[in-house]
Amino acid sequence: MELDIRVQPRASRNAVEIDGDRPDVKPSDMKITVRVTAAPESGKANDAVVALLAKRLGVPKRSIQIVRGHRSRVKRISIDGISSKESLRRLYT
């Protein structure tokens, strides 16, 4: 499963925010913002994003990869080992 996310580095707290409370929306139509306290230097923010999503989804960090946007705030991530329906359910909780 692939998701497009927007990353906010140097945030005051780590958080995953989804625009709207509608779990019936397709993953491609969702606006997901991932806020991390790490700075965007030497891949620290990317590592923090992967760690935060892995913890929130309950999957190992190796199951989450940044496919596109390593140096951008808008990223496409790939999540292995979990269905899209289950991953969205876990993100909403």
C-alpha cells in the first residue's frame, strides 16, 4: 500500500493528523500530515517519520519505506505487511 503524506519537521510534538474523520475515504484522497520534532538534516526527519508511522501502525520500521520525496515535505511512502483498510483503521485510532 502506498500513501502520500506531508511532513512538518521541527514541530513541537510528534503526531499523525488526518484531515477529516471519515475512515470511508480512499487512501489516495486523504490528506495526512506527519509532524516530527526532528530537524530535516542528514535524514533525521525521514527516520523520525518512519519510526512514528511504524509505531502508530504496529509494524516493524523495515516495513515502511519512503518511495519518493526524500528531500521534500511531500512524500510517498510504501507500507508492507498490512492491508490498506487495517492501516487506515490504525491511523484513525
